[in-house]
Amino acid sequence: MPQPTNPTEVFLDLRGLYPPEPMERVLDALADLLAGQQIRMLIEREPHPLYRILETNNYRYSSTEPEPGLYQIVIQER
């Protein structure tokens, strides 16, 4: 899936990566997130540990399963 050119969105394609690399990439992206930006990520498993981190650190997220075994998570600051 090609990366979008939207400057308000950081796109992370985390498919095929082994733990802990997906978590590390998301946390790095969160640290670099600019005001008004969001993260949209694709991953092959639902990242329950990430959800706890997001809730604790005042982020909101939505998760969809566009196809079986593929999760799209959108993360934004509250």
C-alpha cells in the first residue's frame, strides 16, 4: 500500500515486522508527532499493549479491520 502524501498524517505500514519493532516504530512516531497530525498504521494483529499506552498518555484511537487479519489504527492527541 503506497504511503499517502498528506502532511497531517504519518503512515506506518507495520505488516511483516516482528515484535518489538512495530511498537518501537509507533512510539517513535508518537514522539515526533506534530500538532494537528495523526498516525495511521496497518498491522497484522490487534496491538492491545499499545492501546493501554495510548490511553495512559492522552491519545485517542480507532481500530478497524478492513480485511481479515489486517488492522488499521488511527491515533490522535486528545
